[in-house]
Amino acid sequence: MLLNFDRLGWWKYVLLAITLLTAAFLLLPILFIAALSFGSSQWLIFPPPGWTLQWYGELFADPRWLESALTSFKIAVIVTVLSVLLGLVTSFGLVRGSFVFRDALKALFLTPMILPVVVLAVALYAFFLRIGLGGTLTGFVISHLVLALPFSILSISSALEGFDKSIEDAAVLCGASPLEAKIRITLPAISHGLFSAAVFSFLTSWDEVVVAIFMSSPTLQTLPVKVWATLRQDLTPVVAAASTLLILLTIILMALVAVVRKVLKQ
């Protein structure tokens, strides 16, 4: 008989306690940041002596913060589009193709997920500085694309592997061209993988700070870089407000992924 949770006896309370402690360890810092963003003190003091929306007002009134947020959004959207397109083509090759060193090539594409980010950032910074892309929008997009592409490949490849190719072959036998069969049959069937790839690519670019610090310039900064630079100069609660909005967007997008994936799989 398989052992289930109800048959664990008092051990289930131990597991439940460990789960709650782990969740608290992960969530409490986020809750602290959110609370500090509403604090009335001009410093990052917990617990806050009072509550106010002043820091959110200052955040939205400062054009430097808005410009950084717009830059982050612009880069993230471009990276998302490129990552999904390149990830789709690459996934078809890795899943459908049969060639030498296919597994090695797949591992190579996933290297940015394993390599320490700071090592990758230094390498990209040195290379882009040499070819004149340091501190440019193009440099930002390429560097963030390197980080986002593995997530697209994983999501789309997983969806492709779960798709029955015989359905696509049947469409071809019924008169559709191979390209038309892929567009009208395969792509809708793996739409949950495409959507996941898009969201994870967006969040990878939107939240990236280490590579962005190396790629930034005085006139081109993303929102995470702006948060980091402000923290080094002043512990203002405006930083907590910006961080809370970053976290909120991430939570909303992750919840959206869960809902859409559930709907698409029905």
C-alpha cells in the first residue's frame, strides 16, 4: 500500500511545520519590503512608525524612475519577441532533428542557466565594449536574450515533446503544406509552451540586475539598475516602493501563467 500524507502520523505535522517555515523564510522579506514602502519614515525602518502613500507619489513623479521603468519594459518586450521566435525555431531543430551532437548542442543552449551570472556579465561586458555595444539598447537586448533564450527553449521543447506529431502528419496527408500544418496545427497545440516562454523571457529581462549593471550607462539604465544605484546613495523608501512594484508585476505574471496553462490544457 502506498504511503500517503494522512498515514504519516505525527510526521505529517513535522512536514507541515517545515513547509510553513520554508514559506515564511521566502515570503517574509517580500512582505517587509512591501510594508516599508508604505512606512511614513524617510528611512527604511521596520516596523514603520506610520503609514503613507508618499513614496509611491514620489516614485511616479520622478521622471528618472519612469524613464528607467520604460527602458526596462522596452527591452523586456523586444527580448520576449526575439526569445520566443528563436526558441521556437531552435526547439523544432532540437526535438525533431536527428543529427550528431544534438544533445551536446542542447546542453550548450542551456549553459547560461548554469554559468554564474557575474561570469557571463563580465564576458559580455568585455566583448561588447570591444565592438562598441556597451551601454547601448542593442547591447542590453542581446545580453538579456542570452539569459532568456534557455527558458524559451525549455518551455517550447517540453511542449513539442508532448505533442503527437502524427496529427501534424495527418494534416499534411490531407493536403496542407508542412509549413501550414505547423502554423495551423502544431503552434495552437503548443500555445501553452509559447506563452510560458514569453512570460519567463519577459521576467528574465525585467528582473535582471547583474548583467544590466555591466551593460548600463549614465543615460541608459533599467529599473533594477536604478534601484541598485539609488540604494548605494540613499536608503529612501522610494526604493522599497519600486521594489514592491517589481515584485507585484512578477507575481501577477506568474499567476497569469498558471491560469492560462490550466485553461489551455483543458
